[in-house]
Amino acid sequence: MRYQMWHNDWNYRSDHMSGGDWWWMGFMTLFWVAVLALAVWMVIRLSRAIESRHVSVDHRETPRETLDRRYAAGEIDSATYTEMRARLSGTDPGPL
């Protein structure tokens, strides 16, 4: 009997998709979906890292912002805050 590429007999594999290759096709689909998802995740993560680096370099906290932040956090009291703010603005705070 001559070999035929496509068998229609139930005892043999009739073609690539009827025997057991469905799982392989499903696996390859899931593999490429995972590769694509990983690539998208890496691009998003890299762009956020680059963006955060630019924000931190572009913005430096001014002395007034530092003073305000320290006062808001409770590190200094109101008298010290008033005195330091007057020094930063170049005016004399006067006697306390």
C-alpha cells in the first residue's frame, strides 16, 4: 500500500489537527500571548522609571518648601517657623 499523506481511517492520525496536536496549538497561542503581555509590561515599567527619574531631577525643593514641609510635619514649632521664614525672605523677624 502506498503511503498517503491524508488518511481518513479512525485507526490512524488523519491530519495534524485531529490527532493530538490541538494541545500544542493551544500551548503556542498561550506562549505568544504571555510573551506579548511581558513585553507590554516591560515597556510600561521602563517608561514609568524614566518618567520618575526626570521628575526627581527636574524638581528641587526650595528652602521655603523645605521649611513648610518641616513645619507641617511638626519638626519645628511656630516661633522657629516664623523666624526662619523671615530670614529666608530677608526681613527682620523682630524680638520674640
